[in-house]
Amino acid sequence: MRVRGGTALAVTGLLTVTGLVLSHSGPDDDVVNLLSGLPRDGVVATDEHGPQRSGPWLVTSGTLLTRDGNLWSGVPDAGPPAPTRGRTGSAVLRAVSLRRDFQDVHVHLRQRNATLSTSARTPARAWDGVHVFLRYRDQNHLYSVDLQRRDGTLTIKRKSVGYETLAQGHPPAAASSSWHTYDISVTDTPLGTRISLVMDGRLVLQAVDHDRAALRGPGRVGLRGDNADFTVGAFRIDPR
């Protein structure tokens, strides 16, 4: 495990934490569903003519779509985005919530990564895959939790101009094209900002960011895709 700028909490083996981490602390009315109100099939938003808002989303790169009621990256290509012409630009997909008041939250996702690819714009890189943003202030100030990567690792990172890896590990099983569930928590504590990642009911990664650059306070949540054709069947946020 490689750590810079924070403290990785020891995860001895793989702990089953379904009863603890997967439960939410507030009433159901507080839970924000980022799939709510979207079309069953179609384009949610695209940056064809600049960042575009739609429903609860702001898309700053690529195209965010729905298919069969799920969020979908579309087939990634180099772009530029033009969905009516069959181009997504989703080899570099960036989509964040319109709401920017998410501070201490539990994020629940159900996600499937179909394939990884390359394009003339985006050659193969170790970090290609699917990632979740937390405490997103702008493109240079955010936390990123990598769910699936080309190199088979999981990471928790802070971006403050450049990326700093806070914790790194491996999933309980090799990444596949099947559905996986992810539960991510971020909380401010006296020791720093604590982030944990649970995959398929097992705690796989934790970190406490105690650096002066730690991102305390509220921000957006979001999705990042790099050369990834992926689907999200659930994306719920429970403020703690």
C-alpha cells in the first residue's frame, strides 16, 4: 500500500461490514437519488457546446446517457461530443452533481464496467477505469476513489493541483464485467478527513487525510470515466 499526504488505516484481510457501513443514519427522506427524474433511455447531458446541466447532473466532459433506466457512459470515443452524430467523447467523461453541499456522506453505487478501450486521444493508462468524486470543489480540488482500474488496483486520492495517493490496495476479486456494489463514506474527524471504500459488502480500503491540504467541508459528488464503457444502476447519497 502506497501512501502520500495521509494515513492509510490498516485493513487486515477483508472485513465484512454490511451491518455497519451499508446502513444509513438519517431518515429515507434525506437520501438523494442521482438517478431520479432522468429519462429511461437517452442523453442526460453532454459538453458538446460547453458544460451542460440536466436533472441533478452537470457534465463537463463527454456524454452522460441513460439506458434501461441506468446511467451509461455510452461507448467511449475521442470526440468531440456530438450524440446526434454518434459521438460521445466519453473516453474522458466527467459528471458532477449540481448540488455542492455534500459534506459527511455515505455514497452507495451499483456499477458494472463492460470494457476498457483506447482512442487516438487517450492511449491506455494504468488509471483507466471508473472513479467517484467526493468533496469536489473544482477540477483541481477533489477526492477521487478509484473503483475499477486497468492496473487492477483500488485507490483513494486527493487532488490539490496534483494527485496525492492516500491509500492503495486490491479488490477482493479481480474486476469483471459483472455488477458490483460500492459504499463510500467521507467524514471530517478531529484527526482529519476519513474516507472508506466497501466493495460487495467488504471493507477494502480506508484512509485519513490529515494534511494541511485536506478537503474539509462540503462539495459535489460525481463520476469520472477514462476509456471505460460502464453502467451505474444505483447512485444514492445519504448525508450523515
